[in-house]
Amino acid sequence: MKLNVNPNRMELSKLKKRLVTAKRGHKLLKDKQDELMRRFIDLVKKNDELRKSVEAELMEAYKDFVLVGAITSPEFLEEAVMFPKEEISLEITKKNIMSVMVPQMEFIRKLKDEDGSIFPYGFSNTSDELDKALTKLFHILPKLLELGEVEKTCNLLTSEIEKTRRRVNALEYMTIPQLEETIKYIRMKLDENERSNLTRLMKVKSMVVEG
């Protein structure tokens, strides 16, 4: 389907420039789409590995807590962990991936006591399994945060890939074909006009010669 324009040389020149710009834009967007897909696939693989690792470690920590619960009363266990020795805050910044601003998250961890211990209880009345469970959770937290960061990044990249794909398709299947068809139409009309003018000139010349 061609554009509705006047078939003259000025319009032809404008459309040819638009076509060059459209093709350049299509190439840049296609390259962006390909790079976004490459990074997205890498992140999906990373997300899958992280999720499996986190789930396995959480399961191990859960087993330790179940064991602790079997040998310790709920009241004693609640009292033992009631006052945590670690303060955690979350720092969120952003980084640019192919014009997509994605989050970068980091835990700011601070132990309240100078001894550096993460256990909010004494060791005389608690079990070794509780120590193991809390230690595992302590080390899982950064991975959990990284998993959330990767999943959010994947979601943002998915949205950008879809938007870029629509723009690429619009240029490839609508804008560029329309411009090419319109340019072809204008050239055909200009050629017809030139042939008509040439025919008229030849007739006038013939009439002059005969006269």
C-alpha cells in the first residue's frame, strides 16, 4: 500500500531520505533486539541456576529447623531468636542494559555486637542444629536478593524486547514497504511524464519541419 503523496521530484527526494533513515533505524533496532535477547537468555540461565541453588539451600536449612523443633520447645526456640544481632538494610541503585534501567540491590549488614557473632543466644542451652540452620540462612540471604534482582531484570528486559520487536516489525513490514512502493510509483509516474513530454516535443518538431 503506497502513501498518498504528489508524484513529483521533491516528494521523491524526501521519501528516499525517509527510506534511508527507516532502514538505518531498522538495522539499529534489530541489532538492539538481538543483543537484548542474548543478554536475556544469559540471565534466564543464571536465574535457573540461582533458583535451584537457593531452593536446595533453603531445604537444608528447613530440615535443620525441623530437627531443632523436634528437640526444642517452641517457646524456648522463639525466645532464643527473639532479639537478632544483625541489622539489615537494602540499598537499591540502577544500571543501564541497552537503554533499560534495571535494579542493582545490595544488603547493608551490620552486627550489633563487636564479637562478630550472628547468634542471638548463648550456646549452653541451644543445639548445634540451630546454629547450622541460622548459619545457612545467613549465607542464603544474599543469594535470595540476587535472585530477586535477576528475576526483575528478566521481566524488564522481556518488556523491552517486546516493544523493540513491535518497532522492528512496523518498520520491516509496514513503513519500509510503503516507502519503497511509493518511491516506485513516483518514479513510474515521472517516467510516464517524461515520455509524454518527449512525445509532444517530437510531434512539435515534426510539425515545424513539415511546415
